[in-house]
Amino acid sequence: MNNQPHEHIVRSYDEEQQRLVGELLRMGAMAAAQLEAALDVVERRDDNAARRVVDNDEAIDALEHETSQDVIKLTLRGPLARDLRQILAALRIASDIERIGDYAANVAKRSIALNAAPPVPHTRGLRALGVLALRQLDDVLAAYRDGDAEAAQRVHEADAELDAQYTSLFRELLTYMMEDPRNITSCTHLLFMAKNIERIGDHATNIAENVWFLVHGGDGLPPRDKRDGTASL
């Protein structure tokens, strides 16, 4: 019996799966670059560069659409249980990366409004928060690339550090606003930007949960240690 047609189908399917992983990693790298650029334009107070970051979000949206189409093609090939997990995880991860790109664009967009007000020192705190989120994103993309559930779990646990730093910055900005009402406009913009970055961390942990699901199936990660205390302030 000639198994060549079957082997060709399996090989083709594996190649398509690898291409899907590559697309998601490329999409994730684009989102990480967007976040890094957004943090940079906040520090440099560069409106033109901020607008470029906002415009670049369309490329991530287009890649998410392309990834969804590839997922549909794989689904039609009659995948097995492991392949179904790959497909479901890919759909979720693509959605999370697209939202990360949106939040990075929001930071850049808000920076244009921030630049209309006098400079405030708290952009350094925003940068530090962004660096944490960027590290989470880089680490979780590596975990997805390597199929490393333990690395994904570490990203999941590290979100507590980002939450704690977000809460600290939130307190600092509120204090600064109360001490001098002239800072209310600038600090309000920074509060929104900080929340966008905190949400990026949440989406990175969503990706971590999907990496865990991809490797282990239905056994979910334990609940996250949430340290976002802003609701009580």
C-alpha cells in the first residue's frame, strides 16, 4: 500500500501549523515593538512618532485577520485533539496580541494629548511599568514558541508584580493631582496610559494560560495573585 499521499498530507498539515506559529510570533513581535515605540514617544514628547505608532496598529489588525483565515483552513483538515488545542490556542492568542497592539496605540495616542500640557516627572514611572509589561510579553512569546508550560506559568505569576507597580503609580499620580490641581490634566492622561499598560500585562497572562492549555489540555493554571489595589483607593 502506498502511504505517500497520506505522508504528504501530514507533512503539509505540519508545515501549516508551523507557519501559524510563525505568524503569531511575528504578530507578537510587532505588538512588542509597538509598545516599546509608544513608551519612547511618551518620553520624547514626539507627536509625529506617536501618530506613526497609532497608524501601525492596522498592520497588527491585518495579521490577526490573516491568522484567523489560516486557523480556519487548518480546522477544515480534520485535526486531532492536540491539533484542536493548537487551533483554539492560536485563535485566542491572536486576539490577545491584537488587543495588546490596540493598547500600545492608545498609549501613543494619549501621549499626543499629554504633550499639550507641561511635562510631569511621572512619565518615568510609566516607562518602568511599560518595561515590566514588555518583559512579560517577550517571555510569554518565547514560552509559546518553545511550548514551555513552566515558563508560561512564571509569566502568569509575574503579573502580580506588574499589578503592584501599577497600583503604586496610581497612588502617586492621585497624590500629585491632589497636591496641585494644575497637574490634573496631565496626571489623568497618565492614569489612562498606565491602565492600558496594566491591561497589556493581563493579555500577556491570557497568552500564558493558553500556552499551558496547549501543553496540558484541560488542566488550567491556578488563579492569579491579583495585586491591583486601585479599586479601593
